[in-house]
Amino acid sequence: MILAPNVLALLVASGATALLTALAACHGVGILRHWDLSSGSERQLALERRTYLTSALVGTVLSFELLSLFLFVSSADRIAPLLIGAMCAVGTLQANGYGFATLYLKLALFLLSGLWLVLNHADNLVPDYPLIRPKYLLLLVLAPLSAAEAVLEALFFLRLKPDVITSCCGSLFSSAAGTETDLAALPPRTALIALVAAGAALLLCAFWTARSQRRLAPLLLGAAGTVHFAVALAAIISAVSPYVYELPTHHCPFCLLQREYRYVGYLIYPALLAATVTSVGVGALAVGRAETAAGELPRFRRRLARWTIAAELLFLGIVAACIATSQLTLR
Amino acid sequence: MLRAVERHRHLLDFALASLLRRKGKNAALIGVYTLVVFLLGSTLFFTHGIKREAARLLAEAPEIVVQRTVMGRYEPVPADWTEKVRALRGVSEVQPRLWGYYFDPGLKANYTFLVDRRAEPGKVLLGAALSRARGAYPGDTISFDAFDGTFTSFEVTGVLSEASELLSADLILIAEGDYRRLTGAPAGLVTDLAVRVPNAKEVPAVAEKIAGLFPHARPILRSEILRTYDSLFDWRGGMMLAVLSATLLAFLILAWDKATALSAEERREIGILKAVGWDTGDIMLMKFWEGCSVSLLAFGAGSLLAYWHVFAGNGFVIVAALKGWSTLYPSFRIAPYLGPEQLITLFFLTVVPYTAATIVPAWRAATVDPDQVMR
Amino acid sequence: MIETVGITKTYNQGKPNEYRALREVSVTVEAGEFVVIKGPSGSGKTTLLTLVGGMARPTSGRIFVSGREISSLPERFLTEIRRQSFGFVFQSLNLIRGLSALENVMAPAYPSGEPHTRLRRRALELLERFGLAGRAGAKVEWLSGGEAQRVAIARALVNDPAAIIADEPTAHLDGALAAEFLDLLAQLNLQGKTVLVTSHDPRVWTGRAVSRVIELRDGAVVSADGTP
Ligand SMILES: Nc1ncnc2c1ncn2[C@@H]1O[C@H](COP(=O)(O)OP(=O)(O)OP(=O)(O)O)[C@@H](O)[C@H]1O
Ligand SMILES: [Mg+2]
């Protein structure tokens, strides 16, 4: 078990997050069961008031998740020297089965709560709450995920065995465990071409969505956003990271967050996450009953699409700059 | 877009004004909040600072220290190992070292004797903390019990500088002959070997070769010591924080209570605002800015105080709890350092729970019925 | 401008202390009218105002403001309409203590996000119009009764609403101040604002500017076209 201050901080944050999501879900259940827009009863009024609470709760969860995502990775990085064989965050996260699971859950929670807020905003644009059911059903998904995240994160840190030399006696030969990952199998050139293609597709769909009223455009944008996210992660691991580190064998996606590399990850990842949340959000809105929200919804959709464009341009721009200024050439 | 910004500005202004209007109530809350940030922040900054300090000092330490263990028991190292180790590839320098502990029953403290060329026969140099504790300054004489019960006196010729006090607090530099006379260490044996390996990548290989060369040799890597320090300090810091979490909890209850127990005046005010055209969301946004201002103020003040306390005041409040493995507390200065990670951690430990605890009360307050002000 | 269709308000619905404060009330107020609602204490005047003003929702029935149904609108849509349509003056004035007169006048417009300088200018103009230019910076608790009354009207006007709604505005005022207040309302009415006032004060219903009196009793309309 590791009881470092930042570990405690993470546990506090994930506990608080789980609590807030559970609370939001409880209110969500009430809303799902008793919602009746046509009624002027006091209960309906109380339920409508609860929607303010749930939006505030999910907004808070989103910001907590974003922060804890980065603190989690940087803590994993900091813990690495305590674990024999671990060189950086990847090694720490692989030290037991809970590390990557926690990371993925954090990522999923961030994206889902971002999506929820997009739905929520769209829902609040018109008086008749067209998305109230899907929204609160999604909230019911968020709550167990958030609880699972808190539990897995606690288990992860509890089960970490720092192989320390006690007082001053250490055994040298316990090292040698490899931390190679097989995440980097993709040939870098292919990965970069795929990234450019996915980025171009995303931008095209976003432009189209910003211009046209066709329902197909946002659906395609949502799909492009999903594909782009996966491709971008693969490309970061297989190609972008080596370019940034100027080492063809260094594939760690987390070292991008370190000072040595000018904290470039703190620009790349938020931009990517923003592009993903906005584009997938637009897609999700188009899947739902979009027609009821005439007038306001298309405007919101166009605004989201413009955000996608901005975030994606930032993302691609930084990636391009990293590759252009790198001393390394990969084939 | 601009309207949204302007709306935030108005609500922030209003929130600040309403905080100022209730100075008494808010000052108490901010005071306690600041104190909690200060305590947790001091612990964090201190732990981190001392770790950096240890790393900085160890940066000069040899990459490998070779000791000898026979049947699990520590034994002195034969001095003739030196040449064989020096011949290994990758090794740039080997320094046989002679040192040992000495227990002072008067002070109930352990000193470390280290043979060093700076000490001439019959004279010693003292670590600063030790010099203070024994009241021995350059020119004085200081005596120790030798292993055979005789009483030996030395002249103090100097005090070691404070810069490296974490490791040298209890140090006594002594000449080789004096040391052997004091401890009875036989000639031809040394305590350990300090091995320099310039290329970090070769360190494990060299250590392995040393272990192969002498069956009883035990090479200790600098990186392992560093790791031990790291986890030791992390653990202490973590324990301290766990203890302080009781304070945090008390504070959260206070914050929750303050946020829940709205005065009639505040309730009326919110009712009025809602009656004249504010929405529940506007009130919540105003409350959000109120919470942000309180948090920002307390977090800023608390971390500044903690910074000052740790790096200028040497952490006098928490020092005993964190360091107490030696009776001689070094009064060294930790090099000031504050990274984003410490601040984020502190933020997570204070602002995040505060926000979580006040969100529901803020909503409750915001759902006051506007029509109640009509009665 | 305002139309209620068979609105009923039941407090504490489903509980033992259930109370029907309004039953099937249907009234219409045209734009530009000066309407007084009168009736004995407890007859539901205030309740009717809160419903019309969008501060509470009717248990059943519908309310239209400028042709738009507001009775089923969620709060976040209602407030915008409320801000544009109604300025409120309360029986106990309800100024926010600790704030200056100017800040009190500006407060209702804060959420609209109007640029600060413009809003401030407008609020100052209003105060000036009511002869309060010199008192703009004064805390409201130091204002005299008449001054406070005028600040409350200025606040009701800051969003330039189509109608002024006032609940028992003269209850705490002596004869002279009450007359002054009624004059102000009459002026505003002349400038095109709809005025809706409740009162059981004869000075109010007999005012010259009043165009119509609606009488309530036990939560029901007794007469809707009484002349002053
Ligand atoms: N929140 C509430 N809960 C329960 N009953 C209420 C509530 N508000 C008002 N009532 C009741 O509804 C009835 C109508 O109240 P309302 O305030 O509308 O009367 P009013 O005509 O304005 O009286 P007054 O002239 O005294 O101001 C009263 O009997 C009152 O007790
Ligand atoms: Mg009344």
C-alpha cells in the first residue's frame, strides 16, 4: 500500500465524486419515476427544481474528473521510482490489474459526464424537456461507474507493493521486470496518416454540421468524433510520443505531461477531449428526438460544431508543431 | 457570449458584495478554512521539500556502497577489496570508508563518526546540531568513551556548514588513527566502500559483478536508498495527512452547517431576488461564485502561510511529527520549491471536499419560494 | 395582456391542511389598463398576483401573458418573460438591506447580462426621475419611507416591463405618501404601462386613474368589471 499525499488526495476526490454522482442518480430516479410535465402539482415543481441540482452535481463531477485524470497520471509517474522495475506511469499502472482499469474508468466518466452536460444544455433550450428520460437514464449509468472508479482506485493503491529496501538493506536483484508495453505496435507512418485522415474527416463533418440543417451531418460528426478519438490515442502512442521524446522506442503517452516535454500533454489531451465531447455530443443529440427542439437546437449544434473545429485545430496544430520541431524522423 | 460573461461578472460582483455584508459569519469560515489549508499545505510542502533535499544530498553520494554481510550479520570490509573493485569496467573511483555510530548516554542520541582527511589527529569537526547540543564550539575540547572504557579528549577545530545539515547534523569528522583507537577497529578493515560509476546505465551491471566477485559483498545502490527515503517521507506525510483528515472533517461539517443554516435575512434576500426576476440557476451561479471566492481566498492565504512556514520558518509547527527519527533535529532550511503537483494535491484535499459539501446547501438556498416574500 | 382561464390554487395539496385559496378564477386585463383587485383579507388577492406574476404555478387552469401560456413553462423560461413583462412592488417594499439604493435598482437586471455601464446609467436615470439622484449611494436602511417607496418603484421599472404589479402598496403609508404613490402609478399608466394593484384601501379603488375593479371573495371572482 502506498500512502503518499497525492494518493490520499485522489482517494478523497474519487470518494467525493462517487458520492455526488450517487446523489445525482438518486434525484434522477425520482425524476424518472414521477416526472409529469402536464401536472402543476407541488411534486412536479419539486422535481423541476431538482434538475438544477443534478446539473450542478454533474458539472462538478466533470471538473473533478478532469483534474483527477491528470493528477492520477502524474501520481502514477511520481510513484514509479518506488516500484522496482517501473520507469514511469505505465509501469505503475501495470503494477496490478486495477491501474489501467481505473484510468479507463476516469476517462469514460469524463466523457460521459461531458456528454450528459451537452444533453442537459440541449434539453434546457426548450420548455418541454424533450431529453429528460435519456438524460436521467444516462445518469443512472454514471453512478455505478463512478462508484466502481472509487473502489478500483482504492484497490489499485492498496495493492501496490512498494518493493522498498527497509532502513538500509535492499536487495538488488529484484529488479529486471520489464515494463515494455505492446501498445506501440502500430507503424508510426500508418498511424500518422490515419490521424490526418480522421482529423480531416472530423473537421469536414464539423464544417458540414455548422453549415447545413441535414440530420445526416451531426450523425456523421458523432461517428467521426468516436473514430477520431481512438485513432488519435493510437497515433499519440505509436508516433507522436516518439517524436516529442525524440526517441524511437519511447512510446509512453503519459510522459507528455512532464516538465521535460514542456507539459505539452496538458494542451494535447484537453484539446482532444474537448473535440471528442463536443463532436460525440452533437451526434448523440441527433440520435435523440431532435425535432422538438426546433430553432434553438440547430443553433446549439452549430455552436458545438464550431467548438469541435477549434479544439481539433488546436490538437492537430500542436501535434504538427511537435513533429515539425522534433529532431527525429520516423518511417 | 459577451452577455454571458457580463452575467457572470454581475453575479460575481453581487456575491462579493454579499460576502462583505456578512463579514462576521464569513470571516470565521474563511479563517478555519485557511487554517486547514495551512496545516495540510505545511505537511505537503514539508514532505516534498525534505524529499527533494534528500535527493539533492544523495545526488553527491556514491552510486554504489559495498558492504559485507556474513550469515546476515554485518561485517567490516577488507581494505584489499578496493583494488579489485577499482579494476571493474565502468568504475571510476573507489573510496574505502571508515565510520560508525556512537551512543551518547548523556544526550541519549546517536552520533556518527566518520573518518575524514579534514580532521587532523587529536582534533575533530562537529555537525552543527551536535555542536549546539553539546555546547562544543571551535577551540573547546570534547571527550568520548572509547570501546575499552578509557576517556579520550579531542579538540574541536570546526563546525560543519548548515547547508547539508539533514545528513551531517550528528556527524563527527575524525582522523583514521583516532577512530581506530576509539572503536578498536582493526587495521586492514574498513566499514564499507564507496564506488563511483559515472554511467547510470552501468550501475546494475557493476553491482552484479561486485556481488559475483565477493560472495559476502552486498552492494547498495543509491537509487534504492533514494527510493527508501521517498517512501519513508511519503509514508510519514501520508500518516500526518490521515491524522489531519479529522480536522478536515470537522471543517467540512462546519462548512456544511454554515451553508445549510441560512439566516432569515439571507433567505429573505434570496426570495426577493427571485421575486424580482432571478432564476434558481442565477442564485446557484451566484452561490458558486461565492464559494469560489471563499475557496480562492482561503486556499491562497493558507498556501502562502504554509509556504512561509515551511521554507522560512523551517516548519516549526509540524517538524516534530515528521522528522522524529533522531533526537538531534537539524535546523536546516529546505530549499523553497512549490510545483503544480503540490498545489493540485492540496486543492484536492481542501477545495474539492469543500465544494462537494456545499453544493447541496447552495441548491437548497436557491430553491426558496419567491412568493414567500409577498407575505 | 394578461388572461387567466379557470385557475385554481390549492396549498398543501393532498395533506390534511389542504387549502384552496383560489377557485376557477378567470379574469382578463388588457394592456394599458389600471386594474385594482379588492376583497376581504384572505380572499386570495396576493395568491392571484403571485400566479399572474409567474412566482408560483396554478394547481390547474391556464395563464396567458401577451398571448403566451406561462402556467406550464419551466422556471428557466418563465423568468425571462417575467423580467420583460412585470415589475413588482411589494407590500413591505423588500429592498435588500446593506445595498445602496442604486444597487437595489440594478439588481433585477443582473442576470440579463446587460453591460454594467449601460445598466448603471439607466438605473441612475430612473432614480433621477423619482427625485432620488442625490440618494443613489445611500444604503436603503437609511432612506425615509417615501424615498424607499420610490426606490422600490424604480427597481420595478429597471427592466422596462410592460406591467407594474403591486400588492397592497399603500398599506404602510400615511395619506400624503399614499396619494403620492398613486399619482406615480397613474403617471406610469398614462405612459402606457399596465397596472395591476391589490388593495382593501378605498383610497386606491376610488383613484381617478383606476379603470376597473375586480372583486374577490373566498377565492372566487365576485365581480370583474366594477367601476371605481
Ligand atoms: N403558503 C401557503 N400555505 C397555506 N396556505 C396559504 C399559503 N399562502 C396563503 N395561504 C392561504 O390562502 C388564503 C389566501 O391568501 P392571500 O394571501 O392570497 O390573501 P389576501 O387576499 O392577499 O389577504 P390579505 O388581504 O390579508 O393580504 C389565505 O387564507 C391564506 O391563509
Ligand atoms: Mg395579501
